[in-house]
Amino acid sequence: MHNTVSRDSTSTIQQRIAGVLRRMEQACQRVGRDASEVELVAVTKTYPIEVVREAFDAGIRHFGENRVQELKLKSQALPGVQHGGEVFWHMIGHVQRNKAKDVLECADFVHALDSQRLAEVMDRRAGDKGRVLPCLVQVNVSNEYSKFGLEPADVPEFLVLLKQYANLEVRGFMTLAAPAADPEDVRPQFKLLRSIMHDAQQAHPQMKTVDVLSMGMSGDFEVAIEEGATHVRVGSALFGARS
């Protein structure tokens, strides 16, 4: 983690957070949504714990990490709700099965459930800790070979398989849109994830309360909100470019 933060940057972080929240509210207004329906998850990958504390002091309570080692270090410094803290730590990156134990120890919410083999391990580890893990099913809506996530056509069968895991609480879906110079280019991908959730709710009556859509990042979160995002994962727009 090479980025640094100085006292002079504190006001800048506060201003950026205020600016992102304002843009989120405006996006909600454009489609008749209440701004309280959308959670800002501050993505702190590569940024030091000082930046996390600055964001916390500015009112942020949801933080996202892509890497297990960073999640461990930062959640030790600023404990999540499962350890009696005030923040929610979201694991938003790909989870390797051999890291499942660490993830269960640190994460309050996992966004990247993308295979039955991972579900088996996460369910067992959650049971060992006596907890039910809130998680999201990751879907590859961009059809990019390099991206993790289920193919959209495989989601219905996967949801049926997940019923056997009593220690996993599926709360919704997550995706990463393709990189795009114009956010409008990825609007169809966000629409697709929303339709996947709608179909899941129709097919599985017990999933009526499955209503989380984690989609949208610094470059496209406004379009994602217009298409139904409940959680947007924003890093550089809050903390500046990563080194």
C-alpha cells in the first residue's frame, strides 16, 4: 500500500465524499428513487488505514476491499460489525477457497460468490464460526473472459444449488461492468443484472427479500443507480488516483 495521506488532504477527502453523495442523490432523483435506498461502499484497495479513518470520520460506514491481506490488516485496525465495530467490511474481490477462513474472520459481507466449490467452503467455514454469512452471487454480465462470475444463463441452477447451504444468506447479486469511456455503453449490462434479480424473485418465492444489486464504480455509478443499484463501489472518485 504505497498511497499516503496528509492532514491537508482531509478536507479533500471530505469534499470528494460530499460530491459523490450529491451525485448519487441526483441520480436517484432522475429516476424517482430515494437516496436512502443506495449505499456508498468506499473501496480502499491500496489506500492506507489513515485514509480509511479519514473517510470514517467523514461519515462513511461501508468499506470494500479486493484483497484478503488488506482486508485483514484494515479490519484489525477498524473492526467490523461482527466484531462489535461500527463499520461494515465488504469483500468485493475474488475469493480463493484457501482464503475462505480469513475472509470469514474479517468480512461482514461477501460480494463474490461465484461457484459451488466456493459456496461449499464458505458454508463450512461460516458454520465453524457459528455465523450466517450475507453474500451476493457474482454474475459476469459483460461476457468478458477475464472476469470472474457466473454466466447469466447459469444463475437459475446455481440458486437452486445454494439452497443446501444453511450458513449462506444470499442477499442479491454483484457485477463488474466492462470498462467504457461512456457510461451509457454499460447501461445494458446493469439492466441485465436487474432482470436476473427480478427473474430470481419470480422463480423462488423465498427470494422476495433478495434485493441487493451491487453494481457501479467510480466511472459509472450514476448509470448503475438509475438502473437499480443498491450498493455502489467507489474508490478513486473518493480518494484520488491509485499509485
